[in-house]
Amino acid sequence: MTKSIILEICMKLRSSLSLKVLVLVALPLIVQWGCLLWLYNLQISAERAVEQSLHARDIAEAITHLRIDMYRVLNLAGGEKITAPVDEAIVRSHVTALQVDYTNLLALTIHDDAPLRKAVEESQSEMMAGFNALIEIKKTQDLYPNERWRCKPLWVKAHKHLTYVLKHDFADLRDRENGLARRTPGIRAALRRKQLNVMAGLAVVTLALSALAAIFLTRGITMRVAKVADNAYRLAAGRPLTPLLAGADEIASLDRTFHEMARSMRDASRKERAVVQNARDFICSLNSALKLSAVNPACERTLEHDEKDLLGQSLLAFVPAEETGKVRDFFEALKKQALDEGTDTESSFETILLKADKSRVNAEFSAHWSKEEESFFVVAHDITDRRQAEALKQEVVVMVTHDLRTPLATLQNILKFLRSGNFGQLDPKGSEYISVANRNVERMANLVNDLLDIEKVKSGLMTLDKQEVALEDCFKAAVELAGAFAEEAGVQLEVKGQNADLVAIADQDRLTRVLGNLIANAVKFSPQGGRITIEAKQEGDWIYTSVSDQGSGIPPDQLAHIFERFRQVEDSTHKGKGGSGLGLTICQAIVQLHGGKIWAENLPQGGSRFIFTVPAI
């Protein structure tokens, strides 16, 4: 019954779990507090009964003592002849004793019932009247020693008052108080029995409420948590989840959140499957032995094998023999790096895959090692078409550049002859046209040479003739090459520092070309009257060379891309500067072939600075 009431209250209130637990804990506490208050009242009653018993005993003893003293007084009034002489000293001593008895008895009856106190006060009044009669007898006897008959009425009066005191129901009062004192142990025993019953009842009620709370928690909480746990297993097994739990408590909120998470996971999984299934890239997972454990449909299209033929096969079986060592080393290095760093790592490389007909596919692999799953996750992009296009482009560039060099050389010779005057003198207009044509031919020749150098770098055909090179010689040669261009632009070249002692291990011609390209680039972006500063210093095993200008600087969003091919500064102040966009790319390639680095930065005072490093001797 109690359990159903608790459940009904919780369902009506749709309370939170914490409130339900608080109610379940509070109910036994309330019962215990009530029982403790009951026990406290019983204890107070027991103590009050003891006090009443002791009080009743004291009253009974006071009444007994009073009666004894009264009998002594009565003996004065009737124990001898009625005309006996009265001893005033004895009378007064008895009066004093009885006064003390009455005082004690009245003190004990201050908080008692009114009849008892009234009886005591009436008894005291009669006692005093009797004593006064005895005093009158004494006076009469002294006045009329030989006329004792005069004392007879006074003796009758004294006997009457004193007899009234004894006849008063003091014996019944004493018996009542003694009876009350005798009943107190029984009352205390009854109170103790009640206390024991209350404590036993408290224990039973507490156990019952605790059991009900445990049942409620088990069925109302544990079973709900079990449903949430079951949903977790269902989610892992891919089975439908149970319906949402009713209520507004924390478990119901957790279950709703879990359902929303499961829905999101299903959506994400569905999208992931759609992406993997419809991807054009080869996506697979490999175990630590490089065996295929899962593949997507693109794997079948790429390798022209059925899925059942791919699963369980080693990836190395689909790689040419000359590439197997490279592939194995890559995956081992990736796994080792992940174990050393204690985290999942990712890397990429290019290799060749073999189709069923042994034809080759160029593939760019992106591999990820998962320490938790002990597996590699691989995405391979077919770059065969891109490689073929690059090869074709390279062939075209080489063909074009080679075919252009001969007619360009012819044009340069013709223009040289025309400018020499051997075929007649040209008017000023003709000389100007020849100069413009010569500059354009030179620009075309430089572009052809730059393209050839770029292709050499890409194909690995550019070689360096490294030797000990005095950096001062490179500076002089570069300044001489760019001097005329700088003078024409109105820009001053300045070489700072003592460079005679700096010796690098480098290809002198290539190094001079780097300096020349950087100086020419600085001249193009320097204002008329500006200064270009070239300086070098050695730090450790490297020589740091810098070329600084006083131009407007490089836009911050272009600093990271300044060395890319055909990349030029895109700014309105730099329009019309010309150039192929290959000079800085060639500088970067040559510096990297030397094992150094090159970068650009903007100066605080304005302008930009290019810095590169080459190994020192």
C-alpha cells in the first residue's frame, strides 16, 4: 500500500530522480523522528512518575510524623484527668514541633491538589485553637489554683479542637500517597514496556520502509538504468533501440540523450557508408600484417578484383616487386612513429599498384595507424592520369623550350648585327625599336631558361658543382649583373658587412643566380631613390644571406605563397612590374638543393627582406 502511494506520488509529480531518492530517505527519517519524540515523552512520563512517587512518599512521611506529634499533644488534653495542671513549657515545645511539621507539609503541598492543602490548613487552624485553649487553662489555673472547676469547660474545648485534628482524614491522605508511591514501579514498568514496543515498532517500520525504498530503487531506478544499458548493447549490435523511457528524471533525460546520440551516429554512419561506397578513391583497412580486412567498391574497380578475392590478401601482393620494400618500410615507420609518440599518426606516399592484368596504376596513399584498433586505414587516390598529364606537360615544355632557344638565339644575333651598324645606320626611332625588341627577346630567353631549370629540378636532373666559394665573389657578380637594371630604376645597391672571410660550400654560378634573382626582384618593387641592402653573416655551420628593400612590403596573406610557381604579389601598387613568376621558385629550389632554407619577411620600418642559408666551410 505504502509503495503504491509513493509510486503514485512520484508519477504524478514527475519529479527528478534526486527528489524521489530524497523522499524515500526522508520518510524513514520522519518516522524515526516521530518515534523518538514518542520515546522522549514516555521517558518524561517515567521521570514524572518517579518524581510523583518520591513526592507522595515525602508527604506520607510528613503526615505520619505530624500524627505522632498530634498524639503527644492529645495526651496532654486527655491522657490525664481533665483537671490536671498544664505545663506551659511542655505545651509550647509541642506547639513548636507541630508548627515545623505543618510548615514541612505545607511546603510539600504547594503544587498538589487544593483539597489536600485545604485539609492541612484546617488541621493547622484547629491545632492552634487547641493550643490556645491549653494556654487559657494554664492562666485560669494560675489565677484560681483552688477552683479547678473553672478549667473544665476549657479542657472540653481543647479536647474538642485536638480531637478534630486526629479525626480529620489524614490517615486516608497518607494511605493515598503511600498507594501512589507503591503504584509508581508498576507505572514505570508499563512505560518501559511501551518504550520497548515503540523501539520494536520503530525497527519494524524502518526495515519495512528501507525494504520498500530498496524495492523502489531497484525497480524504479536500476531497471531503468538496465534499459539504458540494454540500449547501449543494442546500438553496438546494430539492433533497434527500446522506446523512450517515460518521466522527467535524470535517467529519462539520459535515455533521451542516448537516443539522440544513437540517431546522430546512425546518420553519420549512413553518410560515412555512402561516402565510402560511392568514393572514387581506393579505401581499405589493413591489419598489422598489411592484409586487407575491409575494402570499398572502388578497390574492385581500381584493382579489377572481386571483394572476396581482395579480403585476406596482403597489400604487397598488388605492388610491383621493386616497390614492396618501399611500401613495407613506410608502414613499419608509420607504426613505429605512432608507438613512439603514443598517439595515432598519419602520413602519405606514392607507389604503384598492379591490376589483375598486371597493368600499373600510379597511386597516392594516405595512411593512418590506429593504435586502439591495431589497424592501418588507407585511402589511395589514382593519380595515373595526373602523372601522364605531367609527363606530357614536361615533354611539351622541354620540346617548346628547346625549339624556342634556337630561333631566340637567331633573333638575338640579328638584333646584335642591326645594332652594330654593319648593315647601315638606323634612325633614332629604329634604334629604339631594336632596343625594345632586344629586351623582349632577352625576357623570352630568360623565361625559357627558367622553365628548363624548373623542369630539371622537378625531374631531379639539376646537379650542383659544389666547392669552396668566397661569398664576396658572388656578391660582386650579382651586383654587376643587376647594376644596370638598378641604375635604370634609380635604385642604389649597397653591400654591408665584411664578407671577405665568409666561405660557403656551394655551386658558385647557382648561388650567384639566387642573389641576382633576389636583387632583381627587390629592384622591381623598390621606389625610385630607394636602397637595396645585401649582407651576410655566419652563425654556426650556416651562412645567412639577406636582401632587403624599401618597398611597400608583401601582403601578409601572400607571404606563405610567395615562392610558388607563377606567383606574383597581387597588389595595386605592384601592377606593371612584369616578370614570369618563376624567379623566386628557382631560388627556393637551388637553396634547397644546397640543403638550406629560404624565407621572406616584412620589415617593421617598411619594405621586405629575403633570407636564405647555405652551409659554411
